[in-house]
Amino acid sequence: MTTPLTCRNYINGNWLPAQSGATLESRNPADWRSLVATFPRSGATDVDAAVAAARRAYLSWRLVPAPARAELIYRVGELLLQYKEKLTQLIIDDSPLLKQGDS
């Protein structure tokens, strides 16, 4: 069993909870007692803040040359590979059919 993941909204360079403070729990469907992750229950104000930040960021991002953007996307792929085991475990914990397939 893995430690539950606590997720936040990434807005304007910061990891933030929902402005309301409300959260949503994701539980293992095969064992409802097992908490997989907690997510912010984002509302319209969170979405508006994220969209406004994205619009501001786009003004400079669009000026970044394509090769530099490709480099950043490649780095994301490397991070996915680096955390593959942890991500796989999160998916398996949340999917009882995958657990059955592994046994």
C-alpha cells in the first residue's frame, strides 16, 4: 500500500488548495478504507484564477522557440519514466481489475 497522495492546483507557479478549502477523496474501489489521494474540490473561482494565469503565461510562452519547448516536453517524459513505478502503483491501487491481472 502506498502513502495517499495530496494533490493541489498549480496556478501561477504555486501549488494551491481549492479557495474554498474543500477536498475530494479518491478511494480504492476494492478496499474503500484505503485512501489513494486527496484532490482540491475546485470551484469557479479556482478555474477563473487558473485561466487568467494561463493567459498571462501564454504571452511569454509563445515567444519560446519550438526547440526549447520540445526540450521541456522531453524533460516531462523523463520525469514520467523516473516516477513510473510510483505512478504505476497509484493506478493499480485505484484499479481492482489490474490487481487481479497481476496475481
